[in-house]
Amino acid sequence: MPPKAVSAETAELIELFKSIGLTQSKAAEAAKSPKSASTLKDIIEKKNLSTQKLDEKSGVLLAALAVHGSKLGGDEQEYAVDAILDGRIKSTDQVSAAAKYLEAHSAPVDQADFDKECGVGFTISPTELASQVTSYVASSAASGWANLGATIGALKNTDLRWAHPLELKNAVESAFTEKFGVKEAAKPKTKEPKKETTKAAVSSEQSNATASSSKSVFTEGFLGRLHKPGENPQLHSHLRDQHISATGGIVYTRFPPEPNGYLHIGHSKAIFVNFGYAAHHGGKCYLRYDDTNPEAEEAQYFESILETVRWLGFEPWKITYSSDYFDQLHELAVESIKRDKAYICHCTGEEIYINRGGDERGPRKACIHRTRPVSESLAEFEKMKNGGYKPGEAILRMKQDLESGNTMMWDLVAYRVLNAPHHRTHDKWKIYPTYDFTHCLVDSFENISHSLCTTEFIASRESYEWLCDALEVYKPRQSEYGRLNVTGTIMSKRKILQLVKEGYVNGWDDPRLYTLIALRRRGVPPGAILSFVSSLGVSTAASNIQAVRFEQAVRQYLESSAPRLLMVLRPLKVTIENLSEDYVLMLEKPLHPKVPELGTSVVPFTRTIYIDADDFRLEDSKDYFRLAPGKTVGLFQAPHPITCTSYKTDPTTGEVTELICRIENEGEVAPKKPKAFIQWVAEHAPTGSPVRVDETRIFHQLFKSENPAAVEPDFKADINPHSLEVVKGAMVEVGFWPLAKRAWIEAQKESKTRTDKALKSTEQTVGHTSPHDDTPKATSEQLIGKECIRFQGLRVAYFAVDKDSKLSCLEEGDEFKPIRKAGDIVVLNRIVSLKEDSGKAA
């Protein structure tokens, strides 16, 4: 099919972009996005760049600026262009950093600060690079060549991110060679003394490894450079003294989610940063529900948030609510009016927008109510409180700085009227504080030493500090890090709710979503998520990670922790003709070839077995190594290979329904060693083999593109109609039953230990901090679900048991019989696929 012809307008853009040094293909790529193409066109025309004979590198950097800096104002954009043209910015990473910096800092630009944040002038000699990398590798938790990628990624979150990528990679490889030996000749690990053969032992080791690898995150880079408690400046010295007296000089952080939806993968970073930073420094972390908008909050969200925090392995020091402080916030709102730092405004939303410059970003105008007498605002605020106004008729606005270049200083709303009962204060209040008024003050009340949030709140820092100083209260320090985004998915609560309500997904925990309850149901271990987040590091740059990279991190985590069971996804019957009808050989096999601590399982080998239909084909070839007529293959962990002698087909469809094979027994002429081994399960009623799976759910990407939010007419047009594949009739070895029972028992033990600790903590800390009796309670169900039963289906994928399953063995005592009971339902979710196997690909 011939390529689609481009429009005359697009062709003209391509020619224009080629004039700044871009190649034909790169110019065409730059012209694809209307928004960035328009930005690049403006840049070229304003600077008359088409006549300056720029080289390709400059053209690439300008094209990158058009993508990353499309929201920049004219002065900020010109500054970035000049930095590219004069050679200060030399890489696309620097362009991205420059765009983020200039979005948060209006002109005139502090050049020294800009240069520092964007790596301008960064130079490092090969000797210095090698020295720094060697020092880092020597002190890191890296345990071998498998950690190479994670180490390079971690270094890219330090100042070395500005080093040449290839030089950095070579330096890390050199340091790894020095520490671990040449990769191909790495020495095998010495055999450790036999440990307790439980999955819990392996999980404990992984948790320790994750904690060790996380250590550098809290001591280096962004988090390593944070101030020490008490170093954040105060308006008055006594405020600092009071803070240090109350906290003992230790770190206090908080995780403050809004309970209007379920947490997603991005929140895992916020949880990790806030709870992890406090824990690393021996401090305390609150779970604080930001419940200032009763119209959007539901009880299910409160419960789920606490459940998710605990599932990830963290326990709040105290559980609080912004609503705990409504009386204090109201008192400070009154005080702000008395200090002439706030006023009652009756403007409509449209009038406020126009006063702020409107669409044209014109000059700002003060609200006509801004100069009303203090006594009048006090009376009007009391009227608001008593229900004298409907929503939108009156608001309390902070009297900030309309001349500031920061929009977050343009008289933000502090209180508004809402006709909605609150889930905790019920009908007590008709007015509710906004986030901008509440957040900094509750941080102050709770003596937060480090108010850690994502970079979209950079502009809010000025208003945060302004309000604390205006009311002369302790001022926490807000510090911003880059958020975590996973491309190819949707994380907007509003959009996910659309998907749920319109039936595109089966609830908030549909495993195709990236909510944390969905990832949990899919079977992703919490340790894998924390390990993934830790490996990304923490910096001011956003982490835009492809879903495939996240899945690779999960796969690497499961590689050394998940037991391995024989499994066939689409069974094909095999009859071994030279074995008797009653032949049975019980085979003991390891659950993991490299982790003996996981133990073993015992499976039968009989005359009738099943292989995967994909492991047989009628036409043989030189590059095909699995089963075909007359061909011999090995069976994983079985004593002898088999040779296909004939087959049966369905007379109607011609589909192969059964293979007749011969086992190559000992004592006969020894066959050649098979070039491939395939998985299998045996038919043996006395042992309940095989375990028949009612449903195996295979999840693919829910969206077709990397950025569904940009798809027209909306994100729903990008939905992949084939994102869920359901396979019925898969088979798993009988080792599944004891594995499921053991995983369940171990999870229950861990759950009880942590639940007892959480209940004790709740009794000690929550009771006296919250005047209400509806604080979410710690329960074992928050920490355990059927998804704790995970395994690798050998050569198939990693799987977990879905909550729709019914497994009688989980309810039975220790002396249970490992066999299917009437009424049992087995439903498996694919967690992640395996890497491509060369044999299977043949």
C-alpha cells in the first residue's frame, strides 16, 4: 500500500523544519504534532532561524524545546532558544530540564540557578567520571551484573546525568568488572547453608535487598540534599524553637491523599518517598486524609487508601484528617481577616478570570471587594458560616500580591460555601477551606519538617510560605520532586471513573488499570513496586516510564521469588504407547532451580500426559526444535524424552486432537540429546492431576498508543478492544495445591503480626488525635488476598490467583488433602509474560 500523501501545509512545515538542520525524517516527525509543530514554527520565524544555517544538533534541540516547552511564555521561550543557540544547552535532557525550570521561574531568569538546574557548563574528565562511578558502585547494594541497568538508572538521577551517556555506561561497566569480575566469567555463588525452606524466608531476603538498594535514594541526590530538621527558615526564632521542642529534632513527613478515588502507581512513589524518608531518618510519617471537599469523598476511598499504604509495607505513625482541624482553620481564617490578609469576595468565577487577565493574559485588576473594611468582611464571613449564602455567592480570598508573576499569589480562595454534609463533621459546617488554605496550615499544626510533594506544586510554594508568615505560625519547608508517570495508560481519577461507569473495565481493580488495587489484584507483589520506584531514584525530573519497563521490573523481581510449576495453557493430549495403562512414576522436582529454599513438589508421570498445543506442529524444519511427527523432544524434569510416532485429527476440522508418542527408555539405543524441552502435565486421577484451570485471564495493554490522553476525540477512542484474553481449560501440576496452601498460611502469619502491631499503634496514637470514632481500622484483610498465591507457569508466564477463585484448601486445617474439592473454582491472572525463549520462538 503506498504511503499516505501529506497535505500541502504539512509539506511546507517539513521544508521549514529542514531549514534549521533537521533531516527529512526528523522534520516529518516534528510536523506530526500540531501543537509542537506550531511552537517550532513560531520559534523559527521569531528568530529568523531558517537563514542561519544551523547544524542538525541545534535543529534537534529546538524541536525538543517545541515539545517540552510548548507552555512557556514568550520571554522564557526566547531565553531557552538563546541557550541552545549559544551552546549552553547541548542535550535533549538539558532541554527538558530547562523547560521545566522556566515553567516554574518567570523572566528575568536567575542565570546561575538556571545553569545549575540544567547542567549548563557541566564538565567532567574521564578520570573524574571513573572515580565517582567506582566510588558509587563500591558503596551501592548492587550484587552482580544483573544490577547494571538499575545502577546506570540511579546514576542518571545524580549530577552525573549530564555526563555523556556512552561514557557513563562504559564507566559503570568498568566498575562492575572491577567489583564482580568479567561478566562472562562471573564466578558462581557459593552454596549457602540450608535455610528455612519457606517462601517467607525468600520474601524476607528480597525485602532486605529492596531496603538496602533504597538506602542510597534517601542519602543521595534530591533527598540527600534536603535540609535537616530545624534548618527551614522562620519568621520568628521562637517558632523554630517550639517546633524543635515538639519534634525532638527528628524528621516529620506526611502522605496527604485526597479521598476522592483509588490510589494509582504514581502514588506509590509519594508513599515510598514520604514514609521511606521518615523511616530512613528515624522519623515519623502521618497518613493525613485531605478531606476538605465532601462532595467528592466516599468511605470506600478512605478504607482503600489505608489498605494500600499497609499493603505496600508502611504503617502510619498517626492517621489524621484535615477535618480534625476545621475549628482551628476557621479561627485562623478569622484571624487573617482581622490582619487584613483576607476579604470576602462576591465575584463570579468568570469575573475573577477576567480580573486575572483573561484569555489575553492582560493586566490584572483588583477585585472591587478587596478594599472593603475588615469589620464588613468579618460579618460577611460569619454570614457564610451560618448558611446565609449559596455556593458561588461568596468566597473568602487571601489578600496576596497581584503584581507577582506567580499566579498562585493572585488572591487565592481560602474558603467557599458547599451545601454538602461532611462524612465526619456531618452538618456542622456550611463552609469548607480550600487545599491552598488548609495544606500549609495543617502541615504547621502537625510540625511537618519536610513537606514533600511533586513539582506541579512548585508555584504553590510561594503562597504556602506567604500564608504561614501572614499568620505568624511555624512554616514547614515544601520541597518538590518529579512525579511518576507510566505511559500508555490513564491515571486520571475522573477518566478511570468514566471507564468503570461505561463498562470498558470491570471496576477500579480491573488488572488492566494502573490503580494500585488493580496491580495488586493482577498479582504484582508490593515489594516489586517498591523496588521499581527505588530503582528510578528521586529527582526534580518527572519519571515518564513505559509500561513495558515497569513490567520488566516486576519480571525481574519475580524471577528469584516465584515458585515454578509445570503448566500447559492450551492442552494437547499425548498418549505414550510404550507405557502401560497403570504406569505411574512419582517425580520430585524443585520449585525453583536456583532457590532451594522454595522447596520441591511431587508430580506423577503416566501414560497420558498433556503438552501445550503450541509445542507441536505438523511441518518440521531445520530451525524448529519442538515436537513434530518423527521428532524427539525432552520433557522438563522428566527422566526420558519422547518421540512422536503418529497423531489423530478431528474428522470435521482437521485439527490435531491427540498425539501418539514413544518414550525413549533406558536400555534402548540412546537417542540424541534433545535440542528442546517442553512443559507437560500428567493425567492421574488418584492424585488429582492435572489441576484444571477454569479461567486464565491474560491482560494486554488497555490502550493502543503511548499517550491515550492525546487521542481525538477522546482517550476512549484509543482503547484496545483485545486487551483481555480469557483462556479456558489450562492445566497446572498438582503441586499447585500445597503451594497455594503454604503461601496462604505464610501470608496469614505475616498479616497477623503486622495487624496486631497496627492495632496497638492505632490505640496509642489515633485515639487522642482524632475526636471522631470512624478512623479506618487495621484488619488482616488489608494485607492478605488470594493474589499472594503466585507462581511461574514454566515457559508460559507468571500467574497469581484471582479473588474470583474459590479454593477449599485455604479454609482447611494443616492436614488438608492436596486435591480439588467440589465447588472449587480456579481463576488465574497473568502478572507478566516471560522473556522470549529461543526454543519457544523457533
